[in-house]
Amino acid sequence: MLRIGLTGGIGAGKSAAATALAEQGAVVIDADRLAREVVEPGTAGLAAVVEAFGTEVLAADGTLDRPKLGRVVFGDDAARARLNGILHPLIGTLTAERVAAAPSDGVVVHDIPLIVEGGLAAGFHLAVVVMAPEDVRIERLTGLRGMPEEDARARIAVQATDEQRAAAADVLLDNAGPLDRLRDAIAELWELRLAPYAAGLAKGVPAPLPSRPGPVDPTWPAQYARAAARLRTWLHRPDLLVEHVGPTEMPTPGATVPDVLDLRVVLPDAEAVRSTAGALAGSGWIVGAEPYPDGATAHSADPGRPARLFLAS
């Protein structure tokens, strides 16, 4: 299945994007909703939170008073780490259950607020980031949610910057305007990229390579960095040397070159090549029969980012 990491700063419209993706056919797993489920009355999660932070974080009816708990952990790194240590394993278990229940050829969207802050983007086939200018986000938070402006600005300040989100994003969705515009952008993204990517992944069919050269793209180095990080994460090899090779590595300014991202991994021997190629199943890389000296070749199933991977020994 194709796994998408969906994120965006507070007030950017991530939830609206998640709803639009669900309307297209995606299975949406909302991390915030799971975080509420694991601390419902009678759960081990709620008992652990009360043990850690006291009964003052409970409302009169015995439910978790989230605003009170938020005030306890906001700005306190140690308290927040203690809370995360309780919630994250429980949320992880629920997430795994929901993923296992999803169609094997489907699109699963993980709606997670802090993908960028947590360095989680490489764990998904694609990272989709919803963006909106800060003044628009503050207007939404104060006008629609009734949040005091000072609180809105404080929440935005502790989250990732727009530059950090853009660097982590495979897809940027502009949500500064009307909601219909966001829905249209997501419908197009689904038709042209997500649905074909999921189908190619399920069937083991790579995306076609471009037939004509095009202009130099200044974002190629950032695209390589994301692809390399994703490969290291999938293979559980944080130290894996992934080289950027081919025409997109150091193109001549003004030249036209094929828009194909070429990566190369040099491995110790033929057995390492075989085992690594086998470990790529489900990663988004489709190992094919194209010859490569003393190695193997894989192609990406992502039609939005044509790429080749060379495994050499």
C-alpha cells in the first residue's frame, strides 16, 4: 500500500486536506484522534497519564481535561517527553492495527501534526505538507477556533518554520485561498500521482521515465536528499552511502537534461546486492531486469518523481 504522511502547521488546513483525501478514497489515520482514543476513560493510557501528572488533569466527569494537561506540558520539555513516552507507544499500536486493516493496494494517509518536527517524513512514501501564510493561519485560529491571538502566535512559534516544512515536502499544497481550490488540487494530485503510484506499487510496475529532456530544476539536490533519507529509513541503514549520480547531479546551467533522479548504492559483494534488492519490496522501488554491471537496477513507482536506483558491488 501507498503510505502518505500528511502534515501542516496549526491553522494551515491539514484536517481539510485529510477530509478531501478521504473523499478521493484514501484511508485516513488521524494521529490526534488516536491520541484521544488511548486516553478515554477506563484505558491504561489515561491511568498512566494520571499517575504521571496527577488527578488535576482530569475533568469533573473523569475524562482527561486536555487544556489542563496542555498547560502542564506546554513549554516544559521534560513533562512533554514524559507524556510522549506514555502516548506514543499506545498510538503506535493502534496505528499498526489500522494500517493492517487497510486494503493492500490502497492509499493510507497518516494525518500527523508534527511530522517535520519529529523527523518522520522519511518513513512514508511521500510527505504532503499543507501550507498557508502566518496571517491567514492566525485569522483562522482566532476567528474560527476562538483562540486568543497571543496563544495562536505562541503555538505557531514552537512549530517548524515554512522553510523546514518545504524542505521535507514531496508535495506542497497551498491552502491560502478558498477550500474549493484545495479540494481541486487534491483531486488532481490523486488522479495524476497518488492513485497511479499506489497501483504501480501494488502491481510491481514502475512509473515511465520522461521521453524528452527538460530544464534544470534547482530543487534536484533537495529531492535527492529526501530520496536518500527514505531509502536509508526503509532499509534500516542510517549509515548507508547513497550517491547522487547521473544528469541531475551537477547539470550545466542552462542545459536541458532528462528529469530522472539517479541514485547509486555501492555494496560489498553480489550477495549484499541481492539481499538489498529483496529488501526493497514495498518501498516504492521496483527491482527490474535492466542489466547493471555487477549489480541491480530499480525504478520508482512514483509518477511524480521518476527515479532510478543502481545497486553496485
